[in-house]
Amino acid sequence: MSYPDKRSDDEWRAVLTPEQFRILRQKGTEPPGSGKYDKFFSDAGVYTCAGCEAPLYTADHKFKSGCGWPAYFDSIPGAITRHTDSTFGMQRTEIVCSNCGGHLGHVFKGEGYPTPTDERHCVNSVSINFSPKDKVIDGAAAKGDKA
């Protein structure tokens, strides 16, 4: 699949830490409970892609799942692309940034969490950043929705 942000691996290595590159570009996973956003909650703000800064989730999408990674029940419309992931002998739904294709994690359905979508977006903290200013969404979400 093609994404609007078409940087090469060398260009990504120049702007990402080795851990961000491993997770965002090579589909890695951070250890459970190790991420800075696992137990972080805010009343307002936006979570953006750590690679390209595209807005992905609002603070009110986040919920306490206890899974060891930040969990969201929904994303900003158009911000996330889903792919079938058949690695490890099972089928899961991988989620990536719709702007740069950066690996965020996986989405799981029907686990019984009391959320409006019955989904859990299990996201690596390394794949995201947080801004307490909702206005980040205004211009950037419109750009991301066109992707």
C-alpha cells in the first residue's frame, strides 16, 4: 500500500530513534507495561504519530484496559489504516498511520470492554506522541482525512 509520506528507510533512520524505527518501520512491539503512555491519561489532547506527527487519537478515545499498552476504542476518522496480520500463526488486525504507514499496533474486537465500539486499539507508546492542545487536530486532521 502507498502512503502520502513516502520517506525511504534512510530518511526514517535520520529522524527516528533506533527503537522508533524498529517499531514504526519494522513492525516491532515494545514490552508490555514499559511504554510512557500505558498509564498516562488526560482529559484533553491528541495523540499523534511519532513518525510523521499526523493526529491519530483524541484523549477521550483512551481507556484503561490493563493490557500493558495504551488502549483506545476509536481513532480520528481516516487516521488509521487496517491490514490483516497473519504472523505468529494467528490472524490479527494490524493498525498503521494512514499518512506514513508507521506500525502502531493491533486492534481487537469483542473482548467485552465497555466501550462504544467494542474495540481495543492496542498501541505501542513508542509509535505515538501526546499534545495537550486539541487545536493540533484542527488543521492536521483535515490533512490526514484526505489520505
